[in-house]
Amino acid sequence: MKEEIHISGLGARLWEVFTTALKLGLTSFGGPVAHLGYFHNEYVMRRKWIDERTYADLVALSHFLPGPASSQVGMGVGMMRAGVLGGIIAWLGFTLPSVIALFIAASLLQQAGIVEIGWMHGLKIVAVAIVAHAVWNMGKSLAPDRSRMTIAVLACVLVVIWPSAITQVLLIIAAGLTGIYLYRGAQEKSITSVENVPIGKGFGISCLVLFFLLLFGLPLLSEMTGSSWIAYFDSFYRAGALVFGGGHVVLPMLERELVPSGLIDADFFLAGYGLTQAVPGPLFTFASYLGTIMEGALGAVIFTVAIFLPGALLIMGAIPFWQQLRGRNEIQGALKGVNAAVVGLLLAAFYDPVFTSAVRGPYDFVHALVLFVMLVWWKLPPWIIVLLGLFSGMALYPSV
């Protein structure tokens, strides 16, 4: 294999980071877990930008924080290679291909102006299979014992009965406090820290302060100004700030914000979720699709920045303090409780709107079940499931 040529100078390093991330953004199918495998092969094995230990620490940190885990790992690698600008450039390269693809898809879908057609219904059935798969996997890993499964079920029940963004936020807080209480005596294994990061603690504190200022200040600013754009930015920022457990969990957050208020039709929402599975790159670019449907190209840009911004601020703010944060038992307990609640939120979203709006009879149920089996036990990648759902939808539902 050709050895990597040493490149000096910040500009050259930034270009190197961008082109490498762009290649990954064009080829990384399969969701966050698969993305981390692609990153490891490219950044650790091939280019040797970071070592195994540092990469493992970055992965652990990204799962500890809310936000898009694979994108946060990519940002971390970019920062280690070329500073803060390197992190931003790495995110841009990895995200841009799926943003463009979803912008084009949303534009064509909007121009068609018809949602009740076979292939569209097929995409909604795909969403049933994929979200069911996410609930299945997350339930096994994040709610493996009686206590955490109880938290998950209670969270699901409360969100189904009182469906609102406030309910979700309060549940996240309550689950974190419950986790601190339940696991207060748990002994955690020793934690290593991410090293050699060109970010000082002062800059990290600034990022964390800005994260919380936006989280609590945007709702107030939206109320004071009445601006729809600030309200949109607040909704997508809050979704990105409160999503633990990966991109699938953004679905209930955004659905509660956008569908009941009539900002986007439920059929367009679910079809876009299915389309997002078919493109490479991070699942958070679902915001690009929604922005295009709701406000065109400007909406796609602003909504995408809004949903990724909290994750970026957190990864830049937390890296200098990783060892202190990760090693505290109360933080570990809170994380266990929050992750269990996330399973419940996703289960509630699976029921409504995913299942209730897509499965209208026994044939729909069988269709979703077959796709679910192909995804879980046949191990077919999500993009193949999307294509199968699209074409089978055209065949089974010529006019829904």
C-alpha cells in the first residue's frame, strides 16, 4: 500500500482532512456503527492519524455525549489533525454528500405533489422495519436489566399519553436523576483520557457555556420575537442537544415538534426518514430533507447547522475534560438512566407515528415483517432494505 506523504502547513492539512472526510461521506453506508468501522479503517489503519487507544477514547466520548456519535468522532479526528478548523472541515466533508442527495430527493418529492402512491407507501413500511430494528438493538444494549427496562417502559407510556416536547425533556431529566440514585454504588472501570488534542480548557469551557446558552436561550428568544426561523432553529437545536443513542432517536424529537403543528405532513416526514436510510453519511441529515420540504434550500442549510451544532459544541467542549467527566460514578449512573429513557422515547415513536400511519392492514404488517427479518436476521444493509421497500411498494400498492 502506498505510504502516506507528509503534508505540512495548515491549509494543506485542512484540504487533506476535507477530501478524506468527503470520501467517507460518499461511501459510508449502514448507520453509525458501520461509520465507526469505516473511520477506523481510514483514520487509524490506513492513514495512521491517531492510534488505537485515542480512537477508542473518542468513540467512548461520542457515546457518552448526546448528538450524532459518528459525526462527533469524525470531528474529533479532524481536530487532532488540524485543530478546531479541522474538526469543522471534517464534519463538512462527511456530511455534504448526504445533504445534497436529500435536498435533491426532497425537491423532486415536493414537486411531484402526490404522497399517496405505491413507492411512497413502501418507504413508510421501510421506516417501520428500520425503527423496529433500532428499538430491538437499543433495548438489548441500553435497557438490559429490570430497572432500566422499567424506565424505558414508563418513558414510553408517558410520552404516548402526554405527547409533547416538554414531556420528553422532563423525562430525560427524571431518568438521569433516577439513574444517579439506582447506580450510586456501582464501581466503574478505570477510564483513559483523549490525549494530544490542540484545544485548551478555556476554549472547551466557552463551547460548553455556548451550548447551554443556546439550549435555554433559544426558546426564550423565540417567545420574545415570534420569529418562525428562530423557532425552527430552536426545535432542531434542541433535538440535536437531547438525542442520546444515535440518529434514530431524532425521529420522536422532530416528529413531536413538526407533525402535530402541521409544519410538515406525516407522510412526507416518514418517507423522508426512509430516504435518509438509503444515502451514505449521518442520519442527522434528515434535517436537510425536512428543511427543504418546509423552507427550501435556506431551510436545508439552517436546519442542518442547527441539529449538528450542539453535538459539535459538546465534543469540542468535553474533550479537554473527558477524564474527569467519564470517571465520575454519578455521571455514569445518569447516562444509564437517560439511555434507558431514550429506548422508551423511540418505542413511543415507533407506535405513533411510524406504525399507526404506515400499517393499515394485514398486508402492510406482513410487508413490514418481511423487511424486518431481512434487516435483522438476513443482515442486509439498510440501503438494500430501502430499495426493496421502494420497489415492492410500487408492485404491491399501485394506488394506495
